[in-house]
Amino acid sequence: MTDAPTRFVDWLAADLARRGSRFAFGVPGGGTTLDLLLALQEAGLRSVVTAREDAAVIMAGVAGRLAEAPGIAFTTKGPGLASAANGLASALLDRMPVLAVTENFDRDELTFLTHQVFDQARFAAGLFDHTPGTAAPIVAAAAEEVAAALDGMMRSPMGPALLLGDPDRMTAPVAATDTQARTDSASDEAALDRAAMLLADARRPVVVAGLEATTPATAAGIRRLAEALGAPVLVTYMAKGVVPDDHPLFAGIFTGGAIEQACVASADLIILAGLDPVELIRKPWPYSAPVLDISAWSYTPHYVDPAVRVPGPVSTSTLALAAVAGRTDWDEVEIGRHLNRFRTEMSMARVGSLSATGVVEAAAAAFAERPRLTVDAGAHMFSACAFWPCAEPLDLLISNGLASMGFALPAAIAAALHDPARGALAMTGDGGLLMCLGELKTAAALGANVTVIVFNDAALSLIDIKRQQRQMPDLGLSWTAPDFAAIARGFGFEAWTAMNDAEMRGACHAAARSNGPRLIDARVDPAGYPAQLRSLRG
């Protein structure tokens, strides 16, 4: 008697478990997603039903990034995939490894274009075109094809894959595959020699670390190189923690804007370590110093043509260069002055009863155990990224490739599932929270160790600043402030409202002593945002 042949969906679930995947997120349909959920359950993976599909893909991306394994999202066909589109765009531009599994239409449905039917492969193809490291959507057929996509999404630059699950193929027998993950290529020895020559001639190099650097091995290599040089390190938002905030060589955040220019313009060599240009704001490169670009992927277009580019694993390249690097002319006092200038310019004047900076400082003081921070797009992100202390890569999670609103709450749920004891703290604007309000249900249903701090200023403040800069009339970018504390209590959260610094400190200390889902409705004054934005971007 022979064993029954393995179904594709069972092979997929087993392969994901083997790779280290732990969770799947989504909104199922009544077809092949139910087969997928059963197969995942039998393989030991936990499935979480979310309120929306776009949030599910964000959760899957964060879960995958933290586990260093593919994240899994699932949707029904038609409106399910359409709703997931923003999450897929976030996974593409925020470099998150997600396998999104969507039910597909059968041949008859595509022939007649009936209720809810559209060509899903063509719909999704535009998201994948011209994006590093991604492939066209896959129609379930061969295990080898899917295995290759799963291998690819874990290499830099990470990204998603979309599996369109044909009804007659997802549960069909599939041949076993022994596909092995390919490793990153070695660093280019000739390029390393040229880079070493650049380092030997440099007396004032500056290191800029980007999102490719957010693995323990890569961060360790960058720290070793910086310490060998004694050079300042700036990090992008997504690379916070690659060099700890309290490290004597940490000099602040690099955005491609104005606030870092005093430090970087004084350099005679700019070392880009894992910098992905997807993070930088759209401004011309302002520096004349030669650039050494150390990255796994050659990004085209880029902001700058490097004098030397070292392709390959950033961890290997930086360790090799650290071994031959000599001490430069920087001293820690000067580096400290650059960091102090950054923090001073980012601090918001106490123009109102509660500022965004005051909210972040109160949270940092209360949450001594340092839950993982997730940050939404919006004006509040500047204070959150500047003043939340980070010690390791991925201590702070933010969408800075797509810069999508509605990111922080789903990301916090996934982070809390990954590490329940540590938990997560989501900092979101009121506009961003309104976009994913249904995920309060998800957090409550899971009993997730999540604190949500909503910067409630009753406006799309960052957009309104740009309206004011253009001297345009009121365009309806503000609204009556919602009572988020009351809404959260309706979902079963503990909740507080803070109108001033004292109430914010009290709410943060109460939330830090609690567990499970809780929310602080921080009624912030947005008056300090324009000056902060001018300091950042010029």
C-alpha cells in the first residue's frame, strides 16, 4: 500500500513551517483559502483572521521580517485581492517578505467576467514591474516555482510574492521538491581592494546605514567598521538601532534632507552601508565627497554614482574593511555635537499643552522594558523616530518605502505575536488609525500585548502644513476630534485620554504597568510641526 500523494496546499504549508514561518493573516473566502487554513493548522502555523486584507499583508510582512522567514497572508478572490493592494505595495517598497495567497477564478468565470470577476494577474502585475527582487504573480502549478519565489523573497532586497490559487490546482497532487535556498554571493574582492584604498585616503568618513543593514550580522559588521574608523554613523528611519542611540558614534537620522547636512557635508568620504534609496526623500544629492556604496543590490536609479561599489553581503564587506581600516580624525566630542544639534532641532517648542515630542518622551520614560515601537506615517513620525531610544535593528518598525498610513497598528499586532513578553507600542496619527480602526478588533480578540498611542490633532497635519506652505485656503483637512478612548473601550481595551504633559505621563505609566490591548488618546497641539519639518527637510 502506497502513501496518498501530497496535495499542493499541504506541501506549501509544510514547506513554510520548515522555513520558520509561524503565523498567517488574512480574510478567507469560501474556497481554497479554507483548504490553506486547514493545511497551515495541521503544519503547526497559527492563522489570524483580520478586519482587512491590506492590514493582513502588513502583519504578514512584519511577522516574516522578525522571524527571518516568509510571512503569509491570505485573501479571497476579487475584492479580497483588491483590498490587499496597499499591503502588497507596502511589502514591495518596505522590503518585507510576504507570500500572499489569493483564491483565483476558474476558467469559466474569466470567460464570462461575471460577478466580482477581473483578471487578477493583470491587476497585480503593475505592482511587481520594475521592482528589485520580485517576480510576476504565480499561478499555483509547480512546487519548484513557489519554492524559488520563497527563496528569493528572503534575499536583499526582500519583497513579496503573489500566489494565485487556481481551484483545480491548490488541492491537486504535487511532486515533492528538494529546492534549496540559495545563499548571497560573496563580496567582490577587487571592489573591496578599491574600497580599502578609499578608506586609506579618508580622514573624515561618515557612515550612513540603511534598511539592508537591519539584520544582526549586518549591524555588527557596520558597528565594527565604524568603530575601527572612529567615524560618525547616521541611520535611516528603518535602520534605527543598527548603531544604538546611546553609542558614542551615533550622529542622528539620515533622510536625504537638511538636518544631517552639517555632519555629512564635512565628510571627505560617504560610506553607504546597506542604503536603499527607496527611503530617501525626493531631493538632489547635495554632497561632493566621493561615495563608497556597500550593498547587496545595485539600485537603479540611485541618487548618486558611487566612486566604488562593493556588491554582496553587507556584513561580509564591512567586516573585511574593518580589518584594514585605520583610525580617522574624528573625535567623539565633535560627533556628540552633531547629535545634540539634531536632537535640539527636532525638539518641539512647548507651544501648547501637549506636543508630539512630549508624548514620545513620556512614553520612553514609562516603558522602561522597551516594547518594539511601530510608527505610522504622518507628522508625529518625526518625533517618534528621533526620540524613541533603540538598541538593536528592528527595535523600531516603520513604513518608509511606501510611507503608508495605517501601518502602525497592524505592525504592532504582528510584533506582539512574535514576542508576547516584549509586546509592542504603536504610535499613530488619528488619520492613520481611522484607516485601520477595525484592527482594534483583531488586537482585542488576540489579547495582544499592544499599547496604541494615537496623536489626536483632528487633522491630516503633514498635508495641512504643505497646504499652508502653498498659501491655499482651507480644503477640509481637519475634523472634529474622535474620542478614541471611548472607541477602544468598546472593543475591550483599557484606555486613557491625555490633554497635557502631566496626564500623558500618568497614562503612560498606567499603560506600562498593564498588559493586553490598551490605548492612549493623546490630544496633541500640532503648532510645532511646521518648524520641525523645516529643520528636517529645509
